[in-house]
Amino acid sequence: MTVSQIKTLFRDEISEIYSDTEISFLFKIFAEKFLAMDLTEIRNENFVPDDELLKIFLDKTQQLKSGKPYQQILGETEFFGLNFFVNENVLIPRPETEELMEIAIQRIRTVRQNSRDLKILDIGTGSGIIPIILKKNFPEAEVFSVDISAKALEIAQKNADFHQAEIHFIHDDFLTMNFSEKFSQKFGIIISNPPYIGQNEWSEISESVKNFEPNIALFSPVSDALIFYRKIADFACKYLISNGLVLLEINQKFGNETLALFQNFRRKELLKDLSGNHRFIIAQK
């Protein structure tokens, strides 16, 4: 089968769920990854790739057709200019979280002249993107990261090892963990992108996300969609140093309600993402 024929088949299989631009992008990265083709070969309509590799490529195409995120099929994704391993046990990083990282780095640099003695806590590790990026930007900081999922922490540790970032990963449920037993110090930064989709919002979420990404990382475990934010606000009152920062990604539907949880903080802001939705809270103690 020639490249021209493979392209036609690939397009026909996924045209119902991807645009022409997306299909061109996906064909390139799938051909490079699974057919071991370079750009010259991809552009050569008459080139015939290896039969065994073609079988793998066609299998991956069917996975793509099923709605499985292409990042999971590839086993990796790019975030904040870096490559990270991902699988079905962790969320695919969203653009909004890149915005959170930009805000976090800027704000931390504003309040801290250097990262010496800085202690950072990330709540809801997932693939480890947040703690790893913060560690790379503030190498002298001590970074802790909590997640309820042991399988997610395996990916996070793999990413931390790949990026040579020393992170203290903690396997525990933040909602029920014994803080005094786990932490003997206070933190200068608390950051989180916790599960914030309400259980009553199930029908609003795409089938691809519901079927292939971990629901535990998406949906609030109880009917109260703000449960994590309430816990974080209470935790920060006790374990955040004076002038310390809380940086959060939030559900756009509950911007003001979430902000109100930090009413006792010296400063607090509700920020919009690039799409104009209330998406972030920055609070300073």
C-alpha cells in the first residue's frame, strides 16, 4: 500500500470526528511514530512502508476512530514546550492548565526573589506536569505532590525521572489525609487543578473524555462540586505561610462561589482564561 492509499484510508476512517487540518496533523505524527517515516517519505505519494509497521499503523487508526485521544495512542503529549508521558490513567493536559502555569510562574517570581527555602505543594498530581514544570523553573524549591491514584503517580514519577526533576510524590486522598502526619512544614505555594466537574454535568462532557480519560480526575467525588476547593481553603489557612500564594484552576460555572471560599485572604483574584471564562483563582494569605 502506497502513502497515497494510506492517506486516503486514514482520512476516510476518521473524517467524521476530525477536521481536514487535524487529519493532516495526525497523519504526519502517526506516520512518523508508527510507520517510521520521515518527512520526505511522507511527501512521496508512491512510497511503500513496511508491511508489519503498516499493520500497527492501521490498528492505531482504528483506536483513533473509536474516539481515543491521540495523545494516549502515542503515549505522550507536549505541554509547556516539554514532552510528557501519558496513558489512560491520567488526564490529557488542557491549554487552560498551560495558562495556569504561566500565571503561577509569573506570580511566584513576583513574590519570591529566589526559590531557596521555597516549599510548593501540588494537589492532584495526575501526569505530574504542574510540579515538574514548577521544579524546572524554581530548581531550589522543594516540591511535594499528592494524588489518590497510584497508577497516576507511576506516570508522574516516570515523567519526573525523564525530566530529572526531584518531586516528593505522596499517595493519599487529599480530602481525608492526615495533614499533621504528612507535613511538618508550611508551604509558600499551594497549587491545584483538582476534579471540578459537577456530577450533574455528566451529559455536557464529550464521549471521548468520558470513555477514555479517568473520571476520578474529572468529576467531583461528591455532589458538592466545590469540595476540593473548600478543603484547600481550610488547609491553606493552617499550612500556607504569611504572604504565601494559592493558585487554582476552577470550574467556570462557580467562579464567584469559589472565590468566596478565600474571603479571609489578604488578596484574592478571579481571572479569566483566553476564552473569556472564569478559570483561575489567585489568593495571597
